[in-house]
Amino acid sequence: MTTSVPRRPRGDNAGRLFDRNRIDFSDLLFDSISLKKLLLPLIVEQLLTSFMGMADTMMISRVGSAAISAVSLVDSINILVIQVFAALATGGTIVCSQYIGHGDKARTNSAARQVVLTILFISCLAAAACMIFCTPILRLVFGTVEEAVMRNSQVYFLVTAASFPFLALFQAGAAFYRAGGNSRFPMTVSVICNAVNIAGNAIFIFVFHWGVFGAALSTLISRILLAVIVFAFLRLPRQIIVIDRYLSMRPDFTVILKILSVGIPAGIESGMFQFGKLAIQSSVSTLGTAAIAAQAMTNILENLNGIAGIGIGLGLMTVVGQCIGAGRTEEAKYYIVKIYLIGEAAVTASCLFVYAITRPVVWLAGMEPASADMCIWMMGWITLVKPVVWSAAFIVPYGFRGAGDVKFNMIMSSLSMWLCRVVLATILIRVCGFGPIAVWIGMFSDWTIRAIIHYFRFRSGRWLNHAVI
């Protein structure tokens, strides 16, 4: 089924988002069945991972407000580092998917090997830096917080930092499978290892009473398992991308630079996004433990109602990458429009579902009444605004990235993030005396501006003017 805006009287393509006359619908790279096989596992993986993350947080919340506040604060740093790894894996996905679309298996495998070397080196450096400078980093980012929160933060940060290389390797390995159109296998591995994480939390927190240390240890074990399973299977010759003979790997700086030319802008974009969140978190931390806990749970629920859209966006990046590699630019436009509409439906349904479970979740989590009330109120506003603008703001640019258009997104999203979200939220909290709802007012303005800019970027076609391979 094709998707386009209504025709206008001027010319054959006036008012259209793509030219259907230049697409052979009998020979699409991804038919409806192929799209389902690609997108559904991505959605399921993201949703189940988020549900397990929410269960993880609910377990930690039983330890006390200081524990959940510490985990929330440290996770805002961890996510920054993890997003950088994900961006590097994104660079590998784009390059590999375009080589796959081009039909060059040898260069596909060569690029994948260079991604592994690059992401392993960077993740080991990041882990070492975070472990060595654990306390200074926490005090620099969060300043003065309650002593119990800081003690728990130090423990959680130290242990989870040790898991960075393993998580980075899993992200790279999962990206290789997705670049080839196989999203089912990384979904299966992710779900199994997240279940191990939940089981570990239950044992370490409720049986051994290790608190935050137990939660961090369970995370470390599950991430080691993620990397081991994925790379054990990548050695098998039955998939499109095969990585074996690890000791024979040598850096090819030409290929590495090609990957970094895509990965670094994506990494800066993700890094700026997370730095902005840290700046906001610094302001939220001044509001007290109840507000920090409310914002932590709201973040989890908001991530949950958008996670299906993120999964769809990851699939869109693979689809567009293969289309561009095969020289099918008009088909790439078609898929961006079609998959955007799929994402819009998924996000709307997710928002309604998450809002329906918000009250039971905060009750099961044992949140204090003040925190629970703030969380429910903020989720109401998110449910109203997110379905309107979020998909255009965050799903569509995955298609641009698949085509290699990463620098524009880096600049635009960084400016939008800092000027709208950070500055506005900081002023509302520190000057105007708003509570944590100020964070979401800033986010709503950021989402809206991104959505408008992405629409005009798509219509201009400038996102197609970027050669990767």
C-alpha cells in the first residue's frame, strides 16, 4: 500500500512526498512481510526491555528513596556513555546496510570488523575513566545531594561502569544483525539477558539484601552474557555479516574514518542530548528527594511510551540504508513516509496504554504520595502532547541517518535541545519556581520545533546529498 498526501492540480508530483511513478512496487526491497519481520521484533525487544527496566526500578524503589534517586542520577550519566556507543554502532549500521544494499559482502564484513575494534577501544577507555574518576564525576555533575544518595551513587556507578565494554560490543553485534534485516535474533538475546537481570535483582536485593550494589552487579552479569552470546553466534557462517578470527583483526583507518564520519556526528548529537538531560537533572536535584523520585519514574514511563517508536526508527534506518546502497532514492522516500505513519500509530497506542497503567505502577513501586501525584500529573500532559509531534521529531531522522545525513541532525538537534529544553527548563525551575513539570514544558517545545524542521528537511530532499560508500 502506498502512502502520499492528496494530489494538487499543479504537475504530476505536486504535493507528493515521493514520486510513485519512479517506484517499482512489484520489486520493493522490503515488502509488507519483510517489514513486519524487521519491525515487530524491534518493537517487542524495545518494549520488553523497557518493561524489565521498569520492574528493575520498582525493585530498587523498595530499598528506599535514596536508592532509587541514586540509580536515577547515575543512569543519566550511564545513558550518556551508552548513547555514544549506540551512535558508533549506528555508524556501523549505516555503512554495513548500504554495502548490503550495494551487494558487496566483502566490504560489509570488513566494515563490521572495524566497528568492533573501534567500539571496543572507545568503550574500554570510557569504562576506565568512569571507574578511576567515579567520585569527582558525580560531584561535578550533581553537586551537593544528600549523603545517602551520594554513597549509593558511588557504588552503582563504579560497578555499572565496568559493564560498558560488554554492552558496547552487544550494541555493535546487534547492529550487524539489524543491518542485514535480522532483528529477531538480537531481540531474543536481549529479552533473555534482561530476564537474567531481573532474576539477579530479585536474588541480590531481596535475598542477599545487597541493595544498590546488588542491582549494579546483576546489570554487569547480564551485559557480559549479552556480548558473549551475540559474538558466539556472529562466528557462524549462516548470516549476512560474519565476524571470526578475532586475533587477526587489524585496524583499517580508511574504513574506520568512514564509519566515524557517520558515527561521530551521531555520537555528538546523542552526547549533547544526554548532556542536556544532565544539566536539567542538576536543576531537578535541587527540588528534593520527592521530586527526583517523581521525575525518575516519569522518565521511565515516558521512555516506555516512546520505545516502540524507537524500535521502528531503528528499522527505518536499515531500510533506508539498503535503499540508498541500491540506488533507490525514491523508494527510500516512500519508506520514510510509510514507516513514519506506522510509528505514529504505535506511539499513540503506547501513550494511551502507559497512561492507563501509570497509577497502578506508582502504587506497586511503593512511591511516596507526593512523588506519585507529581508523576501521574506529568504523565497526563505527556500523553496529550507526545502523539502529536514526537514521531516527526524522532522517527523521521532515523531515515535521514540511514542516508548518511547526520551532520545536519547533529547541529539542529543540539541547538534545539539546549535552547528549548535546557534553557527553558532551567529558567522555569531556578528562576520561576516551577517543579519537575518544567522539564516537560521544555521537552514539548523541543519536540515541536524538531518536527517542523524535519518536515521541511524531508521535502527539500537535501538529506539525499550525502555519499557514505
